[in-house]
Amino acid sequence: MRLRALGRTGSGDPVLVDRATELGRVLFSRDRDLLKEGVQQRRGVRFSGIIFAHQLAAGIGKCVEDLELLARARDPAELLDKIVYVPLR
């Protein structure tokens, strides 16, 4: 999800994670800084979940496959306060 889609341009990762949580949305990212924010959030602040893929670990096609699988198999509430890594193993 882009900051523009959230109505927040020019905002940093903490704002992005907070806004996604307000909207009940799980974030997908390949950005390590957003992953770091998720790790910090896990230490005490609730967040809606992050799905992370390292840029060298999986191509876009594999990410899309795994995101589709997660969307079909899991309720977003199950990802609350969690970080899920793709590719799924």
C-alpha cells in the first residue's frame, strides 16, 4: 500500500504502519526499513501485520502467488502483531 493510498504523502514508516492499523490493513513490503518498524512495533504497540519479502529472496511472481495463498488461507485478524516472511516455505 502506498502512502498516497492512505492519504499520507511524505510520511515515514511509523505513520504508514499506524495508518494501516487504523484501517485494518496488512502491509506487504520489500523495504527493510518498514520491516524494522514492524519489529519495533511488536515490542509494545499493536499493528495490523506486515508481510515481508527480501528483494533477493523472491521475484514478484512468487510474491504474488504467496500473497494470494495468504489471502485465501488466513483472516487478516490472524496477522495482527505478526510479521510473515515470503517466499513461504
